Amino acid sequence: MTKTNAPIVVHGPPGTGKTFHADRLRKEYGLTSIIEEWNDQAPPPAGALVITNLAPPYKHFDGTCLHFDKVWT
């Protein structure tokens, strides 16, 4: 995977493993923080892996989104 400083949004329904895999994804993309339950009221900060149950499109984000639609173990 490519290292980036741009935020990445991980979205999907509850129970699909977003939080479970967050630290691994953060490390893989070279990000510096994890924000859980982002609500799209403000742009996510640079270097953040952002976890949300909200589906796109987002008002304050136009970047990379990862969609979890099934449980990953």
C-alpha cells in the first residue's frame, strides 16, 4: 500500500470490523491517528484514519474511502 498523509475514511455498517482493523490499516497507510465516529461536520485532519457508519457522499471529504460491507476476521 502507498503511504499517505491524506486522511482515509473507513465506512460501513456496525459490526463489520472497522474498529477491529483500524490500527492495522493506520500502520499500513502510514497514518498518525485514528478518529472514531466521525460525523462529517468538519474535514478530517491530515494523517487520520477516520471511522464512520455514515455512507458517502460526504460534505467535507473528497478523498480515499474504504467500504466494509462484510465482517472481516
